[in-house]
Amino acid sequence: MNRPPLQFIFGLHVHQPVGNFDHVFADHVEDVYLPFLSALAEREFFPVSLHVSGPLLDWLEAHDARYLDLIGRLVTDGKLELLLSGYYEPILAALPRPDRVEQIQWMRDALARRFGVDARTLWLTERVWEPDLAADLADAGVGCALVDDRHFLVSGFAPHDLHGPYRTEHDGKAVSLLAIDEQLRYLIPFHPPEETASYLRTLGTRGHRLAIVADDGEKFGGWPGTKEWVYDRGWLASFLDTLDGMVAGGELELTTPERAVREIPSLGLAYLPTASYREMEAWALHPEANRRLEQLDALLVHEHVQRTDRALLRGAHWRNFLVKYPEANRMHKKMVHLSDLCRRRGNPDAARRAIGRAQCNDAYWHGVFGGLYLPHLRAAIWSQLAAAEHLLRADEPLTYERVDIDGDGLDELWIHSPHFSAIVSPARGGAVEEYSIFAHGTNYADVLTRRREAYHQIHGDPADHEDAHDGTPSIHELEPGLRLGALPPVDHHVRSLLDERVLDADVDEPRYHAAEYRPIATWATAPVDLEIVTDDAAIVVRMHPHGSDRLNMKELTFRADGTLAVRYRWAPEAFTTAAWFAPEISTATEVRLRGDPEPTALWRAPIATVAKSERGLEETTQGHSATPVWPIALGEAVLTIAVVEDRAAAAS
């Protein structure tokens, strides 16, 4: 009996984040995007599906239209199905619900304008799913979404049940779902094409109708080792030969998501839990829990437990990154509050677009991918938020409001004017968690804390962790083998613009910057009482720590010209006479500091972290630390922080 050919969806997602360097965009066009799509066009390996993110579309339109022109020709010829997403590549589930629909509509409008198509299939960014997304996708005109097969497996579905479309709904609004096959994601392009062909033949002989792969286009030349493997060593040519042979032999037929949903009967109803792909759920865990999950999974592998059952052992959902990294939460919650403010102010287009760009996902999380540890990506988010707030507050006076802006149940002080925006946390000793100067487009408190990560390990042999196969290892196979020669420093507390401490006399500058000390006293976690005085020129926030008479007063004076003055008063008699009062100033860029009286010393150093990326372990400067040191006997001091656009002047 002749079987119909196995329908095969081959999908690509190509993306560069808001704020990435021009040379990264350009290199990927030359090394990855154009060569791969051109090879498919030369061999007529169609139809395929393609998602190009909004930030990449914008860059291509402004700098290099060759890729877009090739896409346009293929779309016109009916060889390419273009996919939707949120335009600026947000995690849709993390957005206010009206923003989800708006982001998708921006993408639909852009694809219609540039390519004349009405796209209906959605690439789900980072495959982060939450059940209520179904209604928002339907409202945005989405007919079908690509999700991970893991989303089904954690719900108890069997792998052999996933080779066709399902339907899901929320609030009576329905969309179709297609499950991306994880095994195909790991085979392509890292294993020889014959292994992909063998797997596809197995699916066909078992009577399945559909196989789906959709993944990052950057792995075809942009990930470590893949350019040589895919092009120079002939993987791509061999892959196209192999699958062309299967098509010619009637075993395989290329299709698209829209066509598959139209032609293959639905397999029924599915309700998926909050989920992402396997690695993301592990990365979202706190370090110790991440290690325990790795150990448990390794134990199950050793016991030959199947992937289907191991899927029931899960990590955290994507939103846990906002708990794990307060710096990400600050960006996210500021975005949410500004989005609401924007809608209350009539939703002006320039402010709305800036908020949309600030919703780009990369800077909000960290794994092998994810750009939280990349300062230029965080800076780009804060710059867009500053631009939006600048527009929305153009006619406002200098004022403040009490609001739980970070969502932790404790109010912050949000101080703002047409020129700046600051967040002060009374629960954290009056820490200044944001200080954005709109004219500079900079949040000067945008500094990442040095913290212990699960991959900060100094033992083991990387070779022991690589899967042996004829091909090239994927990033996920390389990840477990990352090792350090020594553990990097870890900060005592989450950094903010100002963290006050008293240090023992034997703490010198090297020990201090290496965090190899214990402070005699710190107010980083001490709640404070507030007294606020305002006038047209400044807002003065006077603070007194609860239950402590050692730091009598911390007074912040915010002026609209971009200066911040801090007055301290402490009780010398509460400490040994040789102690030092040492407030640390952590800033995204170096700033000009003035002390009154002049401090005995000013300790400066870059704030550097060691983090993993697709290139391995990298040391990155996250900001700058400056700590004036005063003798404890003084009892009081004043510090002025001047932020200036001239970076050279700031260092003087």
C-alpha cells in the first residue's frame, strides 16, 4: 500500500535585538542570512517558512536591503510563508494584554507593506506560552502558532500524538497549535543529514502526517563552529541533496504551517500549561535549584528514562527571571508602568513605539542566549524607556508619587520631571534603583550585580560533557562543559546607585573590590522612614533607618539639572575609632563625584562579571564602582553626583 508523503515544515527564525552593534547585523547578513536563503533558492528547496524580527527588518531597510529583496521575490513566487510575532520580538506573555495585540499588528502591517502578504501564522518568541495567550492571538488575527513539543509533553501527551495540528482556546477564542519537534531541532544542522533522513523516514513509516522543525536561523553559520560545518564541510549541500532525494522519491513533501492546518485534520483539543523550551526552564531557576535539576536529569538519563517521561521534571517558567534578576524586573516593571501611562495620555505614537522597542526580550533574561549580561542591550532598553517617559512628561512639574513599581508589595518613591526619572526604595535603605537623565538616554543606576551562577564551576573536563557524534556540537551540548580557573567575586547585596557601609580599618582597596570583607554595618536592606520636602527646583528626601541610631540620616536632593546630592549623618561613637564610612556609588558610566569634606580616598574600579554566552565564558564590564572613604570620627559628609554627557570629563 502506497503511503502519502510525510509533510515537512522547515521554518527559520532570524533576529537581532534592539541595541545590538551594527557589525553584528552586517556579519550575520553576510555569513548566515543571505548564504542560507540563497542556497535554498538555488536548489529550489521550497516552500519554507521564515520569521524576520522587527529590529532586524528595521536594520535591513536602513542599511542593506539585499536580504529583503530576495525574500520579496520568493514571497511573490509563492515559495516562502512569512511568520508573525510581536514586532520588536517581545516575550508576548510578559506584556500587558493590549500591547500583545498591538505588537503583532505592527508586524502584520509591516509584512503587508513590504511584501504584500497577510500573515496568519505566529512564531512564538522563545516559545514562551501562557494559556491566556490564545485569546490575545485570536484577537490579533493569528490563526496558528508554533510552540515547542515540550509544551505538550509536560501535559501528558505522547510524542507520537504530536504530528498534526491541535486547537486551543481561552475565553472562547481559539487558535491552532503546531508542535516543533525537539529531535529535529537537535539533528539539524548538528548531525549528518542521513540522521535527519532516517528520523523522517521512521515518522513516515509509522503513518504520521506531519513533521515540523522551526528554529534560530543563526545556527546555520552564526553559532560557534557552524559556519565551517554548514558551508565549508558541506553539511548544507548534503542536506539539500538528501532531502531532495526524499522529495523526488515520494517520501517527503515540503509544506507550510498555513497549508498544514488547512489540509491536515485537527487532532483535537489541547490546553497547554505555562512553558518554554527545556533549557530555558532550567536557566530560569536559581543556581542551586538549577544544579539539582541537572543532577536529577542526569540520574534519569543514566537510568535510561525516556525523554517523554523526563519532560515531567521541569524547571521554572520564564517569568522567574524577573525574580532571579531584580535588574531585569526593574526594566520590565518600568516598561509596564510607562505602557499604562502612555495609554492614559492618549497613546502617542512616538512614545508607544519607544515602549515597544523596550519590550524586546533579549535584555530581560540570561542563559546561553539572552542578553541581560550585555550592557549595551540593557542600555538600549533604558534608552527607549527614557525616550518614552521624556515625551510623556514634557509638560509635567517636578513631582513624586508613591507606587509599588517593582511589584514586590512594598512602595517605592518615583520622582520625575520633564528631565529625569528616579526610583528610590525605602525598603532597601533608600537605595536609588533608577536614575535616568532623559537628555542622555541613560539610566545611571543600570549596573548588574556580581552574583553566583550555576555554571560558575572550577572542576571537570569539558570533553566529558560533549556528546560524541559525527557532526558539530550545538551550544546546548557545549554548555555543560564550561569551567573556570577561579570563582569570580560575588557582591554582598543587589547593587543600586548608592549603598552605604561602614568598613573595618583593615579593609584595603583590593579586598574591597574583590568583596573579600564583611562590613561592620550596612544599610542596603534596612527599611527607612521618609520625610519629603519639595519646591520647584528640587525634591529633598530625608531618611532615617528603622531601629538604628548608627546612621542617623541619609538625605537625597534631586535637582532637575541632572545632579544628585547626598547628605549623611552617622553616630561615630557607635563604631571603633579606626572604622571608615564608605558609601559605594555604582553607575553605568563614570560620573563626577565631589565630597565635602574631601574623602581620605576614592576607590574606583570597573564592575566586571563572568557569564556564559554562545562563545563560551566571557568577562564583561557592567559598570563602574566609586567609593569615597571618610574617617568614622567625622560624623557627617556630603556627596554630589554630577552626570555629564562628556565621558572624558566625568572621569576627571
